[in-house]
Amino acid sequence: MARITIIGGGVIGLSIAFECQRRGHNVTVVEAQQCGGQASGAAAGMLAPYSEIEEDPDDFFRLCQRSLQLFPKWQEEIKRHSDIDFEYNESGSLYCIYHEADRLSLETKQAWQRKFNVESTILSAEEVRVKEPGLSRDVVAALWCPEESHIYAPGYVAALLQACRNLGVHVIEYVGDATLDGYAVVTKQERIESDQVVLAAGAWSMYWEKELGCTLPVYPIRGQICAYEAPPLNHIVFTSQGYLVAKANGSVVAGASEDIADFDTNVTEHGIGRLEKWSKKVMPVLEKMDPFHKWAGLRPATQDGFPLIGKLIKKPGVILATGHYRNGILLSPITAKIVADEIDQVPQQIAIGQFRPDRFQAI
């Protein structure tokens, strides 16, 4: 049994804590503010790698696909250990196009994804309207992916936190700044001796560069989102401009408008305005509606677009699990498994070389 201290109480940190604690380790989570109070709780909760990954398959696509496959059992375990129910909707998705010239892009995506046993169908305009009568009649076709899902992020994070506590994870919130002394995590309140430290601080990971002696090119990207009180959708709806997803609470969430704003989480007229203009073209009923809720979260983006997952070569007692950008919710179960396997010295069953944190030049 190892003493593990996790720095960061977002969805990634809590998922790692949950997995490690149920494997028999002694886990402490240290969070600067409130657990789940940053990007995790602000996410739209989509589990949709087939719609969101446009490029040819690589190890990142395989990572996302494997995590999607883990989610059905994973979310059941979270519910069982927390005794909290939360929305998990295997809705499927529609990636819609407005011009026949874009049909080739759907066919290309479908072709390479089929090599990975991804189930999908290209639907005609008439077939799209059968599945989603409320969409614009300008939609000429869509790629239907029945395997994609979504989750209510605030409920998921709250259940994760409770599951961790029920299993015996020691959760310490509002600690402010912390430092490392060897492998001990030191806060203003206490010193936590550890055999293994996991850095899962999201967009704030960059502040640990000097402590760890390595380059951590993780930057905050503001993602702005809004929600309408509108008739529900049966699927997640994507276009090249964004997404719409209906939640069980009666809202339809539109996202996301992204910009660089350091650590500012205020919404802007320009960012929300872009979402309003786009979403009303996709779902005409929104034309006469204003969003009832607008918010923003900070997404931890890396220099090369891939997360940082794995042990540091120069400090093998430190594992990084950060830089998941807009895929933190989706990648939470697979990241938890990878980190727990690293700690348990279990061979990885999926390629993670592209995500090793030492791939950047040391300071």
C-alpha cells in the first residue's frame, strides 16, 4: 500500500483518487480551492471522440476511444460507491453539414473510423429530420454515431467526490498554495508525507515547473458556454461551429466559444454572441429565445495538444496527469487507470509514449 498525495481536486484528480483508493492505497487529495470548482464543473460533459476528433487516428484517438468504452461500467461504479445518481445519457450524436461539398469529409471520417470498429451511418436530410425534427431544414446530411454519450458534469464531479470520501480518501480543500519537500506535500496547515505525488492541477500546473524542474507547457484556454430553456434534443448535435446538447434538467447547452484570457472566467459579449448566432441557425426554435445561463471554464491546453500523463524521469515519485484540454471528463477513467497502473507497476495496455511529460525540454 502506497501513500499517494494528489494535487488537484478536479475530475482528473478525483478519478485517480477513486481508482487508487479502491486498489488499496492510502490517498490524500489536496485542492487549492473547492473540488470541481474550475474546468470540471463548468464542462458540457460530452463523451464524443468520434465527432470531435477530425484528424486521422493516432494514439490520442485510441486513448479517447478506450476511455469512452470504459465509461458505462465506470459511471456505474461511481454511482454505487457514492450512492448518488447523476445523468449519463447514451444519446448518440449527429454531426450535421449544410453543404453537399462537405459530404466527402463525413465519408472520410467514417472510412478511417470503421477500421477501429466505430459504428456510424451517414443520414440524408430526411433521415436527420426524423431523428431531430427541430433542426434547421438547411441541414443536408449528418454522420450518426450511436455510441457517443454525454454526462451532467456537476453531478458527476459531486458523485466522484462523495465516492472518494466514502472509500476513505482524505480530501483537503481550500489549502491555497502548496510546495514539495522531497515527496512530501507541504501546505500552510500541514505536511503530508507521500510515497507518490500526482500533479493533476489542470491549467495551474504551470506553476509547478520550478518545483519539479521540468517544462510544463500547460495554458488556460477560456471556454464560454450558454444554455437555453428549449425543447429537448434526442442526440448531441455537432456542426463545424460547435455543439448543442440537451440535459435532463430541461436545458439545451450550446458551446463552445474559445479564447485566450489568462485565468479570467468572465463571459464576453463577443464569445456568447457567437454561440447565440450559431445555435439559432442550427435549431430555429432558439431564434426567439435568450440564454438563461452563461458561464466559462478554463481548459488546460498543452503546447502540442496532448495531455501529460506519466512519471517524471528525474523525479519518478511524481506522476503528471494534466493538460487534458477539452477532454477532461471523457478521459477521466482511462487517466485514472493509467496512473494507478504506473503506481502499481502494471504494464500499460495502451500506448502512452506520446503523452509522457518528459517529452518537453527540461528547464
